[in-house]
Amino acid sequence: FSVSWSRVLPSGRGAANPRGLAFYDRLTDRLLAAGIQPLVTLYHWDLPAALDDAGGWTNPDIAGWFAEYARVMVRALGDRVAMWTTLNEPWVVVDGGYVHGTLAPGHRNLDQAARAAHQLLRAHGAGMQAIRAEGGARAGLVVNLEPKYPASLAPEDLAASRRADAYFNRQFLDPVLLGSYPEELAAVYGRPIDVAPGDMELIRQPLDFLGVNYYTRIYVRSMPFFPLGAMPCYGELERALGPKLFRMLGGRRGGRALTDMGWEVVPEGLTRRPSGSSRSTQAELGYANTVPATIRPLALSASAWADKRWASWNARSQRISPAESSRATQTRKRPSRPVRAKPPSAVSISATQFSCGPPSSGLRGLELHSSCPEESSLKRCR
């Protein structure tokens, strides 16, 4: 189970909340009584608001704050908990909270994202030290890993898949296991991540275990106007209908079932390494869409409509200067209350949301390649 930092330390540091600790004390005892061995995760994306006001994950002091929190929890539960996890999926904190602004704290700033990634790793290292200093038995880190396959053998798509792999997978694995950041991250963030003396030694604490959350694999196509210079690629029907309606109508991606989250079910992605070096591999792992024949005319009509929307968006995008693009990604203020976005209609899907353009758009890296399966000749990118 995951502990809420705010429930234990309402201000993020200082005096602990006795009622919060008592809750986790009872929970641990109930689990043990039921024959369940607790594995406790210290951070699962809920940062105390007081710490966010002090800079949150961009503040270098947060490593010390996290270590203090870890000590409080191990002192309270360490006599009954044998396994501790410092962070759960730190990539989600960076991508959702600082790149796309879809999760707390709702920022869209690549410079802040780079700093947050580094401070999350420093907090992990400081947390590992604190757990062991308090006698915690076993401790580790949990990451979500996602194989990245190039959408074609074009150099720009191969480079995009390497950037996506560095950003999604190796950004947290390499510092913890190798003591360095992947070189491709500099292209993602626009600069190398700042590393102070002693940081990598702190981050590279020996792990007792590494937790891997695996959900799916993703094909990647070059897309210059997006943060990574890359976009996930799906088939033309899914792009036109939108992932939710596509699933509701019984759509399948590459002949595979999709989860309710729209993730392709690919068990072998956990053990098979993407090579991007052979056309036969890409044909075997192709991502052509299929839907029941009765709704295909509707899908194709929606695709034509989306193409027009894309052309309009593409024309606007090409007029944006780098300086204007940078200003557009600056930090947004956190809303005082949740804001509900109006869902798109069944077919009227925003092209900026679900596509990265038809082959005729003229953008480099978006053309079709002969290495793609024949039935996906009308494919599009989400």
C-alpha cells in the first residue's frame, strides 16, 4: 500500500499527525492478521501542498524533507514492514506534473521538468539512506517501463524512438543503476540535467529490489512540434474515431485487444527488446487497425474530417517561432478547484489531440515507408 505524505506530515515536515500514523498502524496490523506481508510505498504522487508552495520537486531541499518523512514512517512501522519502496513511477510525476501539466502541480515547463526529475532521484537516494539508517529491512524503487518501437526505419523515427526510450525508461534507470543520465535527455530537455558534486553518489544507492510496472509497448514517430520531438503512432481508424469510441466499437490494434485505458495487450513486450533493425520485425509487430465492417465507412469519413482539422493546425504550428513555443510552455498557475474538461463528441475529435498528420502534410518524418504493413497504408499517428 502507499502512504499519503500529507496524512502523516500535514506540512510536509516537522510534527507528525498522530491520527495519520495510527491509521497506517492499524492497516499494517490488519494485513498481517490476514496473512498479508505489507510492502509500503512512501510516495505515490501526492505531495503536501505546503511543500509544493516551497517549490515542490524543483527545490533541492526536498531530498532532506523526503528523508525526514521516510524516517518517521520506518520508526512507526519498521518492526512489522519488511519491504519499502521510495517512489512509485517517478516518470509520471515529471511527465504529468511538469511536461504536460495534466497532473499536480499542473506545470508545463521543460526546465522545471528536468529539475524535478533530478530532485526525485536525489530524494530516492536520501530515502534509501534513511530507511537503512532506521533499520528498514529491504528497500527499492518502482518504475514503469514501456518498450519503444520506431514506426519506420527512417533515421528521424529511429532517433525519435531512442529519445522516447531515454525519456521514459532510462531517465530513472540509468542514474540509479549506472550513475549517469542517458545522452539523449539533453535533446529532450534542451540542455543536460544539472548534476551537483555528490549527487550521483547519493542517487546510486544499492537496491534490494527493483519493481517494474509494465503495461504496454508504443510505436514512436518523429514529431518536431511536440516536447520529445516524437509522438505515439496508432492506426488511421483509431486516430479518426478517438481511442474511447474506437474501443467501444470493438476496434483492435494490430489484431490485439486493448485495455479500458486504450493500452495494447502485448505480453511479449516485457521480455522482447525492440530492435528497429528489420522490416520483418516491424511487419510482425505492426499496428494496423481493424474495426467491424459496419462502422468502417463512418471511420473513413471521420478520418477525412480530421485531415482537414490537421491541415489547419499544421498551418498554425509552422508559423510559431521557437521563442513563442517556449513562452507557450511556461508554468501555469495551479487552479483553486478541479476543472472538468468537456469531452469531445463521438466523431468530432480534435486533430491536435489524436493525430500528428497525414503523409501529405509536408512535415519531415511523417511520410509513409514501405516497411509498414500493407493493410496499414492509410495509417495515421495519434
